[in-house]
Amino acid sequence: MSSHTRYNILLMISEDNGQHLGCYGDPHAQTPHLDKLASEGVRFENMYATQAVCSPGRASILTGLYPHQNGQFGLATHKYALYDRFPNLPDLLKNAGYRTGLIGKLHINPEDAFPYDLWQNPKAWISFANRDVRKMAEVAGAFMNSSDEPFFLQMSFPDAHLPFHRQQFGIPARPLDGKDVAPLPFVGIDTPRLRDETADYYNCMSRLDTGVGLVLEQLEAMGKAENTLVIFTTDHGAQFSRGKTSSYEGGLRIPLIVRCPGMNEGRVRDELISQVDILPTVTDIAGIACPAGVAGASFVPLLNGEDAAWRTHLYAEWGSGGVVTYFPQRCVRDGRYKLIANLLQDRPSPSALGYSEPTQKWASGATREEIAGANKRVRAAYDLYERPPEFELYDLQNDPWEFENLSDDRAYTAALQALKTRLASWQADTNDALRHPENLNRLTQKHDEIRAQYYAESAWGSSRDYEWDYTEYLYER
């Protein structure tokens, strides 16, 4: 891989899916195009979102910063926004002479901080209601082929976001149904209803795969595949209980496939990778200076097959999604153990309630009745999900989907303490303002006020006539 070659860059970001691809060993996934991409590039076994909801994950990809560093720690829909106009991928690449394009959503505030020459996001063919991957690929092809100047194209596919459409625009041609699949392992509950939900999630994954294949086909047909860096990842994990909006593996552990000309094919790496690593990797490959202060690191040595020194610990967080899901958490994992710190452990988790309450916000969640019918171990995990303690500790080697909290087990005191120390260091190193109780209290009070005034009737909110003030005290310029 030459750092002097002006590679085109194709960044494909899907919605709301974990590693549910054939190339990751999922037995139900029908993803031949992504599997082929993995066979031609590098697949990362341990790739993580920084926060398991849309805007924060996407902002981390584009800025190389954690949500608490850049300010986008909740959904743009609810007026959460970046603290500042940070250097970002379209900005850096445009300044280096790239044509920049976005097909699909950005979902980061302020939008004008991201300079795309082309931005197409019409509801008729890119939305949660309409997912026409053929049209997306057609527009992508026109942009990629419109000039010989190098391009940066970001594709934001709407699959596999809720609602899980069984079929759209004839895709997939032969949808799966509940009898063809099993619930995702981190859910831990198996009912016919959840199998039907899961089948349609896999149908979304199939349609996503078709879209990716059509874009790659265009790239090949115009003779640009040999000179294009291709990155496929997602914003965060799947929208099932203990997935999206949680700090569990089901919400944070995601796919990452990278194909770059001149690499050995079909390699798998098991290093701990984060969304914050994408910006420094792209700038490294493009030969552009990486902005000072980014949280991530270039994984180009890993792409090249080198035995490079790499991080031993990986970090993530939760801030908010919509206002009603505000529930700050911080987490860290090493090669085996994972710690989740719940900063408001005196409250129930609004995300857990969003899946299970009778007024269930997300139909893909396990209901109270379904949870009650599960075995004792699973019921205990759901009780803890809803009312978490200050710290949760999991042995990912023996309990990869986190059903047994070990934080009170004296046999794991050393592991618990080591990760607490690591987490505190990371919070200090990244200037996490919520490590100071007065900031946490002020932010919590503001959320409580806005929720009471604007979100008493629904999670969507009655209006957006409020303003956040967290930039004043969470960010030091």
C-alpha cells in the first residue's frame, strides 16, 4: 500500500446492525457481497462503536473523537450538536482536492460543518419508509464516474433500522420468516414473535448486502475498483433488547471490512478497533496530516499484516439518544473483561424500559411477558439491565453476551479494580467532563427539566423549542 497514491475513498455506513454477516460466521445471514468484500480485504473481529445510537457513532467516524469529546452524545433530531467545528473527513479530504459526496443521511449537527459537493437524501428512496438500494447505487455510480479527480463518497444505507421491512422494491426476492432463524444470542429469549422480528432484521441485512453489491459493481464497471479504498461499517448494533441504546456487546460490537489495493486478501485481525480509528486511518492512506488531538489511531499497519503494537484497552460510552433515554454510562474492556460504569445507578435505565414497557417504543424488544417466561439466568440479566448497579463486570471469554455480572464476586476483585483504574485514566486523558459530579448533576437537571416540559406525552417530544447549554460547561476550548 503506497501512501503516495491518490486513492478514491468509498465509506459505506449501514444502520443498526451487529456482526450478522456470513463472513462473521452468522448461520442465518444472506450476505454474499459483503462476504466477498471480506475475502478481498481485511475483516476486523473486534470493532466497536463509541456509543450505540446513530448520531454519536457517525460523529465519531467523521471526527475521530469520542461523543463526550465532540459534543454529539445524543441524536441530532433532539438538538444535540458538536461543541465546535472540528476537522472532519469530508472537510479534510475536500481541502486535499477530493470531490466529496454523501448519499443518505448525515444526522450530525451542525450540518454545514461537513462540506459535501453532492448530498442526496430524498425520502422517496432513502428513508426508514423507502429503501431503494438500486436508486442509491445509480446515484453513487454517477458521482463516482463524473470526473477523474479523486472522490470521497459516503453511503448511508437505511437498513437495518426499524421498521424491519420484510421486502422493499422487490428486495430480498425470497424473504426469510420466523421458522428460518433464531433470535440474536444477546437477546437470550426465544418466542415465535421475536423470531418473526429477527427474520425481518435479516431481510434488512440481505437488502443492505444487495445495495453494497450494486455500488461495488458500479465501481468495478468504471474501472476504479483497483484505485479505491473501500470501508464498510455501521453506526452501532441491532435494535433488539440489550442491543442498540445499551453499552452491552449487542449494541457496541459491529462489523468492519476494509479493502485497499495492494493488501493481502482475506485477512482477519482481532485487535480492539474503534470508530475513532477510521479518520486517522483514512488520512494516513490519503497522505493527509491527521488533526491533532484525535482519539483514534491509524490501523494501516494492521491492514498491511504487520505485528504492530496496538491498544490493550477499548472504551465506549452512553449519553443519550432522544431526551428520554438520557442515562450516562462509561465502559472499558481489555482482552477478556469488560466494565460498565452506570453514572445514574439510582434510576432505572430508560433504554431497557423502552423495549419492555407495555407502551413499548420498540416492537423488536422483549416484552415483560416474554422476559417472565425466560430462564432464571436470563431474567436476572434483564432485571439488572433495567436497574443496573454502579458497576457491571463481565468475562467476555466465558460469557460473550454478558448474562452474568461479576462485579460483586470477590474472585474478580483484581480485574474489577484494574478496569476501574483504566476507565478513570481514560476519562482524565480525554477530558471527560462528567467525571466531575457537579457537571453530571447540572446535565441531569437540564434533561429532567426538558423532559418534563417537552417530552411528558411522548418520546418524540411536543416541540423543539428548548436550547441546550452543555457547551458552556462540558467543553473547554
